[in-house]
Amino acid sequence: MRIRLQRELALPDEAIVISKADTAAVDAYSAFGGTDLAAQLRARGVERVTVVGLATDYCVLNTVTDALEEGFDTLVVPEAMRAVDVNPGDGRRALDRMVARGAVPVRLGEIGMVALSVA
């Protein structure tokens, strides 16, 4: 099953749209898993990615892990993520794991994004 993006989203022509989990038989928690996202990004000269979305403790964690394994500098925006939190604190623990693996947490600032202190 494929979803349709709303016209109001107004993606630029150069936007990369990656579909995942489009069959009930396959779980897909990472935007990189089973896709050519890494190759498409490299072909465009991308070295850094920013990951946001649902759910911090599943899809975001797995996408960040794979982005780092693929060698991309990886930023995460905690205020633009939400966790499922099956167990209380799962989202916080997932964020801690991402940072421990090398992701850099940033916040949305008035002018772009500003790196947060990891210490």
C-alpha cells in the first residue's frame, strides 16, 4: 500500500521521497533499510542528514543508526520527534543511544538550527 503526499506539502522538485513499509509482510523501521536512499544522497553530494519524525524509539532510532553506519554526519531534532514509549522513558533512552553512537542533537532556532550541548 502506498500513501499519497498531499499537494499542499509543496515538495521541491529535487526532493527525494523514499517509500518504506509498503507491504504488510515487511517491517521497515529505517529509511535506509531496503531502499537506495544512501546511494541517492551520495549521488547528490550529501554528507549530513537531519532526522526527525515518529517514532523516536523505533523509526528515528533505526534511521539514525543506519545513517551513521553509512557514514553520514547525522543531526537529530528532539523537539520534532515523538516516542511511542511502550515502556516509560523509551524515547529518552533511544535519544541517548543515538547521541552515544555519534548523532548530534540540535534544536530549531529562530535562524536555522543550533547545536545543543551534548555534555
